[in-house]
Amino acid sequence: MGREEFLFLLAGLKWTVALSVVAFICGSVAGLMVALARTSGIFIVERLTAGYIAVFQGTPLLMQLFVVYYGLALIGIQMDAWAAVSVGLTLHASAFLGEIWRGSIEAVPRGQTEAAKALSLGYVSRMKDVVLPQAIRISLPATIGFLVQLIKGTSLASIVGFTELTRAGNIISNQIFQPLTVFGVVGALYFLMCCPLTIYGAHLERKFLTASR
Amino acid sequence: MNYTLDFTPVIDGLPNLLWACLGTFTLAICGMLLAIVIGIGGVILRQSPLKPLRWLVIGFVELIRNTPFLVQIFFIYFALPLAGIRLDPTPTAIIALGINGGAYAIEIIRGGVQSISKGQMEAGLALGLHKAQVFRLIILKPALRAIYPSLTSQFILLTLTTSIASAISAYELTSVSQRIESDSFRSFEVYFTVTAFYLVISWVMMRIFALFSSRYFSYPVR
């Protein structure tokens, strides 16, 4: 594999990073809504979001991308593969992050909410200033774990036809007939992205474990 | 929006899709069995006194957990023939699923083994039980119970991951649906239906796992 080919892979890597970042940021915003709705205490809203989460957790990401990709075209929204995949991954991330953050919101001791209520803080201030800062801390290891899942999940965009790292690898491998070298390098690039995050996540988890002991 | 949904290709292809569900189940179950074998083997190797062996297992786990399954399955698909092993896509997919699931299983099972306090082992030995007896009568069930929730959710994830095996055209639900889609161009209808199938599959598996758990693990703990 020559310089040209490697640069092509790096161009694909750029899109993998872009997809991951967009999906994670948009998914975080939407996921926060989901988590808040899931813990809102309003029965119908809670049921609806629970269903939303269950659908995304019970179906393959690949199918979600397909349905969003063709579904968007169906309702008349013309989008290129890049935008459609971003929307699909964002929805996916919103459900998973919503569930992770629901867990951590519920893990914040009830006394905190009660104390905030006793101080007559409104819902917004109660969440923003009291509950969420603690919940985010609790959720950090799991959130980072999901970010790794999300980065790996962007590889499925290649099946929908978007040229990110894995598809770039496919193209190169078909050109130079060295699939093992090419996919070895592609795998190494993913590893370099994900491994530091995994290590950092494990480090945080250990830190919190010792702190709570 | 001037598009009318037309589910006829899906209905015509229904028998094929149902058979493909069986293919998905086969992939999932064989993958799980292989994952359990790799998981147990990995945990034993990881506790071996030889340092290189332990590092090998740790390296394997981290390598698999930090790379996408799609890249792994491509790699295995192209690597096996070079190693002189010629297999159809479906067995190849099972191997890839087993390796992927095995890496996660190693981590989960290791956690279960560690969760059993040392005192249990010592108490069993003090009562004059054999080491194998202690393991079988005392350690095994609580350890299984401790890892059961994470292991089963990992298995459901593995079942959903089988859809990626369509990339090497193994026989399962996604690849069959892709064939129907490319014949009929009713992409949304096909994929929407198949997504519902997956939802049912994972729900059924969840129920089965829960039933099993309530049957075997619902003894009172202090």
C-alpha cells in the first residue's frame, strides 16, 4: 500500500471523525431531551420515550440507518447520504444516551431533589444547578463507552453508501488486492481513535469507584 | 408527498423473510455458543501464571472491543482463505460473531469470577469439600447469576449484530431483505418491516432470557 492509498484512507478517516462528532453532539442534545422526558413524571411522556428507547435498542443500527435513509426520501426530504446517515446516527445516539442519562439522573440521591424543592427552586434550576451536574459525573464512564460504540457504528454508513473510513478501505482493497493489509490499517486507525477513549473511561470508572467507597 | 406505500413485495417475500429469521437465529445461537467457549477459555488463560499469555488475552479483548465489527468481519473473511481455510460466508460470519462476542464475554465472565468472595471458596474447603465440588456446588450458580444480566444483554446485542453479516452476504434476515429490496425497489417498506422483525426477535429473546432467569436464579439472597 502506497502513500496515495494511505492518504485516501485518511480522507475517509476525516469523514468518520466528522460523522462521530456530529452524531455525538446532536445526539447529546436530543438525548438530554429524551432523558428529561423519561424522568419527567408525566405518565404518557414516560411511556412514549420508553418505547422510543426500546425500539432503538431492539433493532440493529444498520436497519435504523436504512429506514431513516429511505424514509427521509419518502417524506420528500432530499438529502445526500452524509446528511441522512448523520440523522440516523443522531437518532440512534439520542435513544442510547437518553437511557444512560435516565439511569444517572435516577442515581442522584432523592434527597437532592427534595432539598432543591424545599428551597423552592423551579424545575429548570433544580435540574440545571442541582441534579444534572451530579448526574453527568455519574454517567461519564458509560457515556464514553457509548461514544466508542458510536465511532464503531459509523462504519455502517459504508453499507448505506457513504465514503467514510471503512468504505475507503473497501475501495482501496478492491484496487490493490491486498485486503489484509488494507483492513489491518483501517482497523488500526479505528483502534487509535477508540482505545484512548476506552482507557480514559476505565480510568474514570475506577476513580469514581474509589471515591464512592 | 405523492408516494403510496406498497407492501406487496414484502408480503410476497414473507416466506423468504421468515426463513431468513431462522438464519438469523442460527447465526446468533452458534455465535453465542462460540462466544461462551472463547469467553471461558479466555478467562482461564487470563489467569494463567504466564505473563505473555495474560497480555495476549488482554490485547485480544482490547483489539476486538476497539474496532468495528464490520472491519473485523471483512478481515476474517479475507484472512481465512489465506490461512488455507475455505468457508462459506455463513460459517465465516459465525466465526466473526463468536470472536467478537467472545472478547466481550471474557470481560463479563472475569467480572463474575471476581465477584465471588474468596471466603466462599475457603469455607467450602474447610468443610472438607473437594476443589471441584466447591466450584460446582458453591461458586458456579452465584457466579452465573452475577454475570447473567450483562451476558444476556450482550447476546441480544450479538443477535442484532448479525445484520452486519449481510456485508459478506451470509444467509440471514438483512441480506435476504436486501435482495427483495433490489428486486422491487420498495426500500422503505422492506426495511421498515424487517426492522419490526428484529424488534420482535430481540423482544422474544429478552422474554426467554427473563423466563430462564426467573426459573433458575430466583432463590432468595440475603
